[in-house]
Amino acid sequence: MTKSDQLVPRGFEYAAAPESRAIVSLDDAYGLYVGGKWLEPSETYMTISPASEEPLAAVGQASAADVD
């Protein structure tokens, strides 16, 4: 066994990912929360799960007018 082989960790065990859908519930879509009120966005984009590439939720995309 070489010295570099001795430095490489072995036998990792991983805990469940905190992003698990088993502990989180998502709505189908989310609007914009502006000035203490929920607004209907004029544009949305779909978020996806990096683990499975499945669609998660449509999220409001704020425009300059929404920010003003």
C-alpha cells in the first residue's frame, strides 16, 4: 500500500438528505410576496429536483415593475 492510498478515506456512510420529499411538502406554484402581500406573477419558471430532474414547483419571476 502506498502512502497516498493510506490518505484516502474509505467506508463513508451518508445520512438521509435534508432535501428529501418525505419531510417537505411543496405547492404546485408560488407567487410573489411584495410589500406584505402575495401577488400573481406575470412570469414563472419551473424548478427541478437536482436528484431526479422531476419538476418541483412553478416559481414567480419578478419583473422590474413588480420590484417597483
